[in-house]
Amino acid sequence: MDSWKSQSFDSLSNSKILVISESPELNVRKSYERAIASKLRSQNLDAIEAHIQFPSLKEANTPKEVTQTVQMFKNAGISGIIITSLKQTIETQNGTMAAQTSIPANYSKKASFGSNSRDSNIPMVSTSKTYVLEALTYNLTLKKEEQLINVCLVDVTDPDEADKIQKTFTKIIANQFK
């Protein structure tokens, strides 16, 4: 994990915080927003999921749209925003040629899977997948150039289960508020 926290970060502790998860998949978006908001609420923070508060929220692409969206948040009493996203997926392969492995002839005929089908010329490749997640926290009550108050980048490599990524990321985000 890499993170940066502004001196103004603690100013969010008594604020209404909107959790936005950027994902093209609605179920993933809702799942991350629920998990993070729930974890923040368990720490006595006033957090709300974007898909609940603003179900038709669209990405703001122009400066005018950004200004309108921020004003909509402010009008709803929201002064803190956490935006999460999957920034990158990195797949690496570390492999070496495997030593020749064969089943002795007298066992290969007895093996339930048939004869030895292992080709000694096929390299053994180990594939690793790393997910790079980002969380940006903003305080809308500050001057525009000071609103970004926290950045977290989290790398999760080869998780056993998809929800392990979410649990790890959620915990790291919530720990920023401790």
C-alpha cells in the first residue's frame, strides 16, 4: 500500500461522506460501495453509498459537469467523497523450463488417466495477477486546489477469492480514518 494524507484529512470526521466506486459492472460497484460505507459507519462515520443517494449518477466528463455534480453533492449535505477504482490489472509470468517429468513405464499403464501425456518441451509457467486499486478522498468544503486530502494505492496479488480484494481494500480505506 502507498498512501498520502493531507493535514486537512481529519476535517472529514464529522462530515457526510459519499462513497463512489467506479466500475462498469453495476453489481461490483454496489458491492464495493456497500462494503466501504458499512465499514465507515461501523467507525461512527456518516457514510452513504452513491448508488443509493444518487442512483442515476453519471461520470462527469467536462469541467461544467464536474461543477454541477459537486454542487449537487453539496446541496445534499455531502462534504466528503471517496472515489474508488481499479486502476490496473497486471499479469506477470515467471517461468523456467521444467525438468523432464515422466511416469515410469510400469506405472503409466496403471494410471487412471492413461499413458504419460506430459511433454517435456512445454515450459512450466507461473502466472501471477496483481490488482491495483485506488481510493481518492476529497473534502468539498476546502478550496478547490486543497480538496484532495487522501490517496491510497493498494496492490493485491493473487487473491484466493474475489471478495478478498474487497475486504483488504475496504479495511485499508477505513483505517485511514483512525
